[in-house]
Amino acid sequence: MFFSTSSMHFPIKAGIVSLLSLASLFSAGSSSAAVLNGSFETGDFSGWQTFGQTSIETVEFGTSPTEGTQQALLDTFCPGSEESCQDNAAGLAAFLGLEMTDLDEIGQGEVFEGSAIKTTLTVESGDTLTFDWNFFTEFKEAEEEYNDFAFVTLSATVLADTYSTFPDSLIDLTKFRYQTGYQTFSYTFTTAGTYTLGIGVAELGDGLDEAGLLVDDVVIASTPPATDVPEPTSILGVLALGVLGFASRRWQQHSKDERSH
């Protein structure tokens, strides 16, 4: 019986293409979740929503970004009347999807004014969120009712407040007298889903002293697969090589059969 070369190659090629297509799907599904404009390198807040006094700053602000050349600044300054700034506090809570009492509870006091940014994240279980932050204040170790603070709504975590450590070497480098210096926040998701990441800074009491927060390099890293479990793409790669080896042996046998006739 005569077998044409094309008839032998077609099913083999189709099998290889199918395997490679599956490999690409596995690869796409295992990629890390991305944070849009996580380092603010667009020079604006693309991918984020903002509330209050927010701006994009460079090294000229007085401290360097941790990634790239841009960083986000949140400032508690409220340019308005005392009444409008009280509305600012309620607006801040609503912007972050919180009740006013929830926001007050995070800061352990009565929030007077503040600013925040937020974005939506879609993650898998085991993914880890990190971002760099630097807290600023005009007055450190304030009385409790005036204890300004920076926070994350995702875990209701206070990043820093006026009782935090402010290195002497960093005093008076910006319009705020004191700063903590850049540090890193980390949070690991235990359940896959869509979450809202809110980052803010707020003043307690009367709002006479400003506080600020720099944010940079917001990243989500996926959990690496276990070392003893082969990657799906590796498995499919081995299968593809097996198909190629089988095809080679069939072709050699076919050539021998043709020569013997």
C-alpha cells in the first residue's frame, strides 16, 4: 500500500499544533495578575481613582521614588472651610466604601480630613500584593486626638502615624518636616476574587497640621508552583517531543519500505 508524504504528516502536524496551543493556554492562565500603572510612570493616575489632594511627584519632591521616576503623593490638606472639610471626611469614607465609624476605628479617633487612592485587583489564592510607602507629618508624637495616620483598607491596617519612627537624617527634606522613609507593605490573598485596594492618609481632630503619604511600586506576585510538580507547559513540551520522535521513526520506516519495493 502506498502512503503519501502529505497524508502521513498532516495528522502529526495537527497533533503538534494542538499541543502547542494547549501550552499557550496553560501559560496564559498562570501569568501574574497585573496592577495597571502600579508605579505611576504614566505621570498621572491612570488605572486609579482619587479623592482629596493627590499628585504625581518626582525626586524633586525631596525623596526618590523606589521604582522608576514617578511616585504618588496623598496630602491631607483641605482647601476650604471647616464645614467643607468635615464633609471631606465623610466623602473619604464613602470613596473607600466604609462607614464613617469604620474609618474612625482604623485611626482610633475622629477623622477630620484626608485623601486616598483606590484600584480594583483580580487575584488568585496565594497571590501577594506589595507596595512601597513613606509617611510624612508636620508634627510627630501628637496627642492621641490629633494623631494623623496612613492606612490600607484591604486589611484595615495602619501603616504609620505620628508615633512612628522618623529618622533624624530625613528631617526637613520636604515641605513636611518628618518622614518615616520608604517601607514595604505586603498582603497575601487566601481567596481568589476581585478586591478593592484603598490607600489613604488622614488627620484626626482639627486638621491644623498636614500629613502626607508617598506610594510607589504597587505589584502583585503569583505564588510559584511547587518544585516537585512539573509545569503544565513542561509536560506538554515533553509530549510534543514524543510526537516528533514518533513521527521521525514512522518516516524512517516508511522510507525503508519504499526502497524495498
